Amino acid sequence: MPGDKSTAIGELRGLQSRPHMNYWYYFWVANFILAGSGFALITLIVLVRGLGDLRDMFANLRREAQRPR
């Protein structure tokens, strides 16, 4: 019934009895922050360590290209 107050009150009680849902929200937010931070850290490590390797590779390629055949 559209005018049934007991159903509306039951729905309000159902919504109010869900405070534990906030814990899941914070759990997933913390996991998202942790995963994003881990990804950023790994990206920085690969960038810093890989930059020297790329420089060496391009220097070797230049030397090979300039070498007389």
C-alpha cells in the first residue's frame, strides 16, 4: 500500500541499521590508495633505473651506426 507507514518506518530502520557499510567504504578507499601508491612507487623505480639503461642502449646504437663497415 502506498500510504502504509509501517513499511516506510521499516525502510528507515533498515537504512539506519547499516553503519557497518562505512567500514567497507574505508576499507576500499584505503586499498585504492595503497594500490595507487604502490603503482606510483614501482613506476618511479622503473623510470629511474631504466633511464640509465636506455641511455646506454642508445649510446651503443649510435656507436654501431657511426662505425665504418
